[in-house]
Amino acid sequence: MTVTTREVTNDEADIRLDRWFRRHFPGLSQGAIQKFCRTGQVRVDGKRVEAATRLNPGQTVRVPPIPAAPAPAKLVHELDPRLAAEMRAMVLYSDDDLIVLNKPQGLPTQGGPGISKHVDMMLAALREGIDPKPRLVHRLDRETSGVLVVARTPGVAAKLAAAFRGRDVEKVYWAIVCGRPVPVEGRIDVELVRIDGFRGERAAIAGAYDTDTARAITDYRTLDHAGRKLAWLELRPLTGRTHQLRVSCASIGAPILGDLPYGEERPGEERRNTALYEGLGETLHLHARQISLPHPSGGRLVVEADLPPHMADTFRTLGFTAPPAERPLRR
């Protein structure tokens, strides 16, 4: 065992030093990494550093002698072939940096209590060779369908996550709402507050005395309507808040069709939820139609996703004509 040096690659830009070590030496504990830094055995460009130091491409890392990690007790089980086929069928666009999926309605993005099938675990089907499993960089609600971006490597994931945080990503959603907004287009600008409940996290319009609120801004446009009872909206969120589109639509008296948690119960001969319409089911009608983002290797990528089956059926029932998704475009 000898001292070696390694150069930080472009894909490792902005990664923490301790995470860099765990990527290259997965058997190394956090305590050992911190001790190496504290005693000066690990250096970056010849200088002493802390474990949380972020690295830049081209820097050199001094690596002390590290014992060989023991062989793993067992190999990770391969993904079920049926799930792998489902995942591959979701792919809308793929290159060396990222993948764009069309997530089905009802499929969770990540795991949780009682969830055994989700996008994150199915991403193993898109691993190539010894490359790591692709990584999520944003999420869609379980009941929301449409475009979902994943990164092939940790470095690309960091770049894409920064683009989402910096509002460099433009998103377009389609929704069927109960009611016809007046005016037919405009901007919804509200303050939201998070609510934790036994059914999970929700959001609501903030009250006068609420604290820790978040501003949510959404531009909307009516693309078609069926009288005054139902409308097809294009939604462009300018911020990214939990359940932003669902709360925003409900706030203008047009809850998204099938969105029972945000439909207002109205008493009558029978209690009625305003997000329901007879004959059209109780499935959420919200679809991430398009995403436009800066590509990690340069230029801009635009990808669209066709409607999920339940929304396509509703469009036919209402006589709405949705154009097919355009081919992915990188410019």
C-alpha cells in the first residue's frame, strides 16, 4: 500500500471530499475519512482540507494507503425482468448524461412506508455496465404523470439539481379542471403553508397568522373548455412548491379533476366534492407535458410526453384534441 494521487474529473465537480472518497473507496468509513483529513494524510492540491470541502475539476487529491475492502457478502439482486421492461418503456430520451422518462400515473417516484414499487428502485434497469444507477434530480407526485428527469452520474445530478434550484428549468403541465377559470388566462400568486397529516404532507393557502410560508406563482392559460363545467388548462409553475398546482387551481375555484384532497365538499342532497364530475372517475388529471432545461454538456433540451391513458380517454369524451408529443429537441 502506497500514497497515490488522483485528479478530480469534470463529472465530480462540486462533490464533497468525503463523498468523493466513498465513491472511490466504498469500504471506507466516515470516521476514517475525517481522521485522514484531521491528521493531514488527505490533501487537495497539497493543502490540508476538511471532509466537507467541495472539489473542482482538475484538482489533485492525495490518497493515503487504504486497506483493501472485504468482498461483499452477496451481490445485489437484479431487478425483476418485468419491472426492467416497464422502466425501459418509459424512456423518452437518453444520452450519456441524462435520461427523460414518461412516468405513469399512480407510480411513486420514491419509496416509503408500504411502497414496494417505485421509479427510484426501477432505475437499476437503466444502468449500463459497471456505471452507477441513474439518479433522480426532481420528483412528481404519485398521481401526477409525465416528464421526469434522471441523471446518469452524480456529477450530472449535481448540475441538474442546481438548474432546478436556480429556476433555469421550464415546465409545462396540462390539467383538466372542474369549472372554467375567469379570466381564462392569468397568473396565480399565493402564499402556501405546509400541513403534515396522517395521509402525508399537504399544502394550503396561508392564513393571516401563519408563519414559515412560501410564495407560489403559476401562469395558466385555458386551451379548451366544455361549457362552464370543465376546462383544459396549460399550467406553467414559476416556483416549485409542494402541491403548488393543485392548491393554486383550487384557489381560483377550479380544482383539478379527480383531486379529492383539494376539492371542497359542498352539502346538498348528497355531499359533493367539487373535484369530481359524474362519469369521469376519481383519478387525478394532472400531466407534466413538457420540460425544457439546460443540458449538462451544452445547449438546451426540450422533451414532451403524451397523455396517460385515463386523461386521453377524458379528452376524447370531452372532445378536446391534444397534439401528439414532439420529438425531443436539443439545440
